[in-house]
Amino acid sequence: MTPVNPPPLGGTSSPALAGPGPRPVAALPDGVRVRLLRLVHGDPRAAVEAAGRLTERQAAGLDPLPTEPVELAPGRLSAHRREVRALPEDTRLVLLLAAADQYPVATHAFQRAVAAVRLDIRPLEAAEAAGLAYATAGGVGFRDAWTRIAVYETAAPADRRDAHRLLARVLHGPAEAPRRAWQRGAGALGPSARLAGELTAAAAAARSAGDPALARALAERAAALGADARARPALLARAAADAWLAGEADRARALAARTDADADADVVAGVLALRTGHAGEAFDALLAGAVRAAAARTARSGPAASAAHLLARAAEAAVHTGDLRRCREALPAAREWGIDPPGVLGGLAAAVDGRYEDARDLLEATAGRCGPGGDPTDLLHAVIAALMLGDHTRAATAAVRAAAAARARGVTVLVSQAMEYRAYADFWTGRPHAAEAAALDALRQAYATGQDNGACHLQAALAMFAALTGDGELCRERAAAAGSHALAHGLGLPAALAQWALAFLDLVTGRYDAAAARLRALAAAGPGHGHRAVRHLATPHYVEAAVRTGDTRVARAAHADYDRWARAVNSPDDLALSARCLALLTPGADALRHYAAALDLHADGDRAFERARTELLFGSALRRLRRRTEARDRLRSALQAFESFGAPHCAEGARAELRALGAPPGRAQADTRPTNRLTAQQLLIARMAADGATNREIAARLALSPRTVDHHLRGVFTRLDIRSRIALVRLLADTDGP
């Protein structure tokens, strides 16, 4: 029998590596750089070595990265191995038992194993003296992850198998069955149908218990030990799906590449296309997977994902690409196979057909399923529905619950998506700094989990936030990054959001012709390049830009459709914005009653920033009609709101109107703390710089380029009126001190 050695910390093979080459870590694409640093456990020297060993396609993000750090940084591992080999043999055996207990599956069995064989752990003192490991309440702690890897990799295969078998012996009971199966599989000498079956059953149990990371390890080991080649593709496909849910994107892609044409494999390919590949390929694969799941749901061999969840993913594909007409195609298939379609799917199909009341009812039913403890996918669709209905408070609540549910179930990959939607809700309700902070956190998670398409959405959202906070350079940089990725991957939603951000920047800086031109182009863009929903949401800004340029014919038609939707969903904010559009399109004093109606409606809504813009436009109209007192009150209220939002361009617009009125605009609202002048990202970077981090270190931690960090620091120095990092340290110390 040919021995099957214990897996070298996981076991997935990778493409051949390139020879070492001078490729700076900072030069890698953001997503690749973040995942590479995660893979090498944040070790900067290992990252430099690993970057030089990537193939050109891996460095560009086209192929998955190797899944094991030992493949990428053998030089870094060699130094640790030399330290381990210098230890006495009995010390190395104690450390090996601890390492096998901790990675890649933590089984928490070390102390029981020591007691079972009465192992003398006094040799651990030599490792403590060398600074490599130390005793803890639960067993052994290693100096770092590389030391633990070196301990395991330095051991002989036979010793590894013995360690795994001993750990398996002391794991008992149903709760520990999956981890016992893992240790038994890791200690196997060769292929075993019995062990493969035990591992497969354990993977299913771990999957049901909400532990996709453990399920992945078990299914992958089952595929390695199974003697039946026909069962291997399904095991690998399920392992790939589990890896994706656990946030291990590179492993998921590598496992998916090893599967043959298979129902589960097609589903995995669809999910990967949606979040990291070409989104235009996702809809067909996910819809076909949903149909197959419905047809085989009573069979044991049916796909792991439920038909309803796959149909929900297909709806997301339609949303992300902007090809909303495809929602119509999915509904007949769902009815034919008895799949309960998600309300977002039916709502979008109804909206595309112009049946706004039907769309409202379907979306309202979906948005109502946002109670605590729900399924994270259902909660995400509740967020989407609430956002479409203009109910941003309910959207924020559902997003928080979706993130909590995803974390509780180990579905790491959905957390960044939930926080992305939370950022949208925070932004629309007048909390731009909270929105930016949530989006930046989600961006880091998206890059770390290999969701480059999700990161693209977040870049577009951050471009809009930068436009609001007056950072034109950052807005254009983020919009360019989002736009280029979106167009290459068929993502109409972030492409449209990026254009809207640029149009809004044009609007608030007085470039009305440019703003109107961008938004007209947005209306004409098809799937993969634009998005009907974004075009609809941008209607109030388009009407404003069009009125400023004197071209209102198309604007009137756009407003008519916007008003019909607002009346159907009965959203106070949408109705308020529709009234504002009508005021802009109405000449003379007749416009005032529409502005007054808009403000009355805003009082029942939650879009505080748009309320301030309505006050600005109302005050401007009052000024032109020489109603000075009313104009002054409206303009000062708008100015105060814009200053609180940190929207300098809009605030300057209010001041200009007050100056034209002949009223003193007043001084800008005084900051009680200098740091209040900074955006969320600027403040985060400022604190890291004050703590001594270099630009490259900050870039690595925040998934930014060093150039972007440099730009932010220049902005920090300008806003705080300082010229050096020493001054920054002093200022933050004074601000944060008691």
C-alpha cells in the first residue's frame, strides 16, 4: 500500500511557481496583496519572498494563489526549521503533538492526549528557553504561525501520523466526531473507503452545524483518501463551496479547477463568477443549479445548496450586472420546479415591466423578513428590498443582523456584503463618516476573502462618499478603479455607481453640463456598463443638473417615472425628492409650494443630507424672489447641516447664496476637536502614522496603495494645518489625551 502522508497543512496543490524575482509587494493589486499577506501570516519578509515566487497570472489575480505558505516562502520556513532542529528530540515530539492539535483544524485535545499516554512535557522547557514556544492553560503556544508550521513540516511523516492517531483516540462523543474524523484521516497510511465515508459524513455534520471551514478540510481529505474516483468530483466541489463560504477564495478556486463537469461544480463556478470572476457568466450557471437542486432535492446526491438560495444568488447576479430583464426568465423556471422565488427577483421583474405596485408588494414582503437570527442570505435580500423601497432605517437594521448571522454561522464571505449594504443605508441617512468607516472595513474583508467584485462595489460607494466630503482627487481615483474593474467583469451596478459619484462631484462643484452629460450617458448604458436602478436613483441629481443647463425635456420624462415609483412605494424621502424635482421644473413663485411640500415630506423620512440639499435649493429660489428672511433661514439651516456632514462643497454653495443675499454667512462651524475635520479614513491613517507606521505598512494593513496613503496624509496635513509627522503626533496626543 502506498502511504498517504498527513496533509502539509491542508493539501491543495497549486500551479507551478515562478522563480524568485524582484516584484515589490506594494506593486501587487490590492486584493492579491491582502490575500498574500494573510497567507504568510502577516510576515513582511515572507511576503517579499512570496511575491517574487508568484506566476504572472497569480500576481495579476487571474489565477488563485497557492494555498499553503510553505509553497511560497520556503526560505522563510528554512530559518525556522533550523531553530526547530536544534531542539532535543523529545522536545520536538511534544511540540509536534501540539502543532497537529492546532492546524489546520483545532481539536483542543492536546492535554487529554498527554494524559492518555502519560507524556512527559518537561522537555517543553527547552523550547521556552529558545523562545519558540511556551506553556499555556490549554496546552502549548507557539512564538508565531511560522514556528508552528516549521515544527510540523520538520517532523517525519510517521511521527506526524502517530501524533494524529493519538489525538483521534482521545476525542469522543458526537460533538467531537468531526474533529475525530479529521485526526483519523490525517493519520491514515493510505486510501481507505471507510475513512473517506467517515470524513464525508463528518463534513456534512460540520456543514449543518455552521462550520464551513471544518467542512472544507474534511471533504478535501475525504477526496484525497477515497478509492472511488467517481465520487471525487462531488467531494471536491463541496469542499470548494465550503472554502468559499469560509472566506478561503484561493482554495475554493483551486479546488473548483480540479473538479470535472458536475452539478455541484457548476454551482460553485456560478458563485465564483458572481463574486470574483465575470458576473455575466453567473446568472445562467446559478439558475441551472437551482433547477437541478429542485429536481434532486429528495435524492441524497442532490447539490448541497438549496434551490431557493441558488435562485437568490441568480437574482443577485441580475442586480450586479444590471441585466434586470433576466429576472423575468427565472420566474417561469421557479414556478415550473416549485421553487419559492425570492421577493427581490419577483420585485425586479415587476419593476422592469412597469408594474410598480406589484413590485412594491413583493419587495415589502421580502423587507419584512428581517428579524434577528434569520438566515443571512434571506436577511441580505431583506436589505436589498428595503433599499429599493427607500426604507433605509430598516435596511441598516437588516444589514447588521445579516452580518451577525453570517458570523454566527461561519459564513465569513457574506459579512463584507452585509456591511456594504450597511454603508449605503448609513450614507443615505446622513451619516457619511459612519458609512465610510463601514465601507472601508468591508473593503478590507472583501479583499481578504477574495471577493474582488464586492471590493469593486465598495470602491464605487467610497467614490460617492469622497465626492460628498469634497475630496475630488480620491473620488476620481476610486471611481476609476471601480470603473475599470466593473467593465472588465460585466458589473453594471458599480460601473453606474462610479459614474454617479463623478456626476455628483461635478454637480456640487458647479460643473452642471458635465454632470448632466454623465447622467444622460448613464441612462443610455446597457447591462455591464450601466444600471437602470442607479439611473432611477440619480434622477433628482439629473433633474437639478438639467435645469441648471436649461435642457429639461428629458428631465421631465425621467421625473415622471421617478414620481410614479415614489407614489407606488409611498416612501416619504422618494416623494420629497419627487416634489423637489417638480419645484426645479416649475418656473417662478409656483415652485415654492413644491419646495415646501418636499420639506414637509422630508420630515417623515430619514435622508438628512438630501433634506439639506432641498433646503439649499429652496433658499436659493426664495432669494431670487427677494423673500430675504425666509431665504436666510433656509440657507443657514442648510449650511449648518452640510458642515455637520463634512460636505465642504455643498457648504460653500450655501455660503455663496448667503453672500448673494447680502447676509453674513457666518463662520464655519467651529470644531471642538481638530480631528473632526478629517474623514474616517484620514483619521485612521493619521493615527497609524502617529503610531510610527510607514506609508507601506499602512497601505498593507488597509488594502490601499502607498500612493493613496500618501495622498491621504497630505490631506491630513492640509486639514490640520501641520507640516510634519512630529506635529501630527503632538496634535493627536493633545486631542486624545485626558
